[in-house]
Amino acid sequence: MDSKLKDHEGPLLASIERRLFLRRGLSLGALSLLAGCDLTDNDSVQKVLTSMSRWNDGAQAWLFDPKRLAPEFPASMITNPFPFNAYYSEDEIRLVDATDYKLEISGRVKETKAWRLPELYALPQVSQITRHICVEGWSAIGKWSGPRFSDFLQRVGADTTARYIGFKCADDYYTSIDMATALHPQTIMAFKYADQVLPPKYGFPWKLRIPTKLGFKNPKHVVALFVTNENPGGYWEDKGYNWFSGS
């Protein structure tokens, strides 16, 4: 959700440049695929780009090292102010009522009870100062604190052999991640930013902070999560952006 991306509703060709240059530029695989493609045939290009995106997702998943940590930084390098970004403007930020909030859990888990904020806040927390990398080409460093997501999944008895975890948000955003990323030690449920309760503009009541993923894979205002073997897609992913989107 953390992306101030334009809402491209057209075919994949309309945003070919952005997706081709995800993950450090145009790949040799992309060049070889496009070499035999008639760029005047939108349907043909659409199919090629879809195949390329799936190939890139598979390659990134294969290359992902669940033990490799993203860089962490000293407090002196924190970006101030940390930018707001979403698929809407700052004056449209969704406000979540802390009193009524319940985190819904479903899918391949043993314990599906809803969690209220005091219960979530009581979980052991860690902190990290990591870089947020946006698909639009900018980055910012911030301090995030909260429980390791892997610890929470263990508490609710999640089936960690399942392939995906999907997220629904209070602002109608949605996304999903692979299980290896969910279990990565730096993937946290961020309840705080800069040692303060997470403000609405950064995703109150909590944001899934994943420093190994591009920003739009870090959902804010999370209200529900589910464990599944079926790929749930995502707000931007369903519009053609790479699903894995490692940073």
C-alpha cells in the first residue's frame, strides 16, 4: 500500500517501463522475450509481459535468502520527515477506531480468534531502522517497532507450510506475500514509528514492515490476514505489477 502510484487501469503496455525496470532494470530475459514481439500488437505484448512478470516472480523467489538481512542504519540517517504515500492523498487518510479495532484471522490457522489492540501491544517487540524503497524510485529510512511476524504466526498456529499470507486493510487496500518473507526475522507488525504509537498517516493501528520488499508490499491499516495456498494477488499486483517485488 505504501506507494503513491498512479492508478493505471489500461493494459500492461501502458506501464511497460515501470514494470520492466523493477528490480534494477531491464533483464536479459525481458530483452530476449521482447526481441521477437510485435510492439504494435497490444495483446501479444500483454501476453509477453505477463509471462515475463511470472518468470521474474519465480526467479526472485528462488533467489530470496530467508536468512539474509536487509541493511540497518544508525538513527542519524533517519529521513525526517518520513514521507507519506498511498494510493490517495494525505487528506483522505483512513482513521481506525482503536476501541473497536479487531484483527481478524482466518485460513490455515489453528486459532482464529480476533485480536484487539491491547493484546497485540502486549506482545514482545523489536525495533529496526531500515530503508523503505518505493517502486517510483525514491527511498527513505525510518525506525519501526513491533513483534516479529513469525512469532505472531507461531502464536496463532499458522500452517507455515502454506504458500501465502493475504492482508486486508481498513482503506480497502489488499496485498499478499510468500511464506518465506512472512517468516523472515525482519518482517514485523509495526505498532510504532520513531518510538511513538504509529500515526494514521503511517498506517495505524499497524503496518506490516517488510524491508526485503518494495514499499507497496508493506500494507498499512491492517484489519485482517489469512493463510492460504491460493495466491490472493493484491491491489497493484492485480493491475500488472510484479507480485514478489523484492527490494
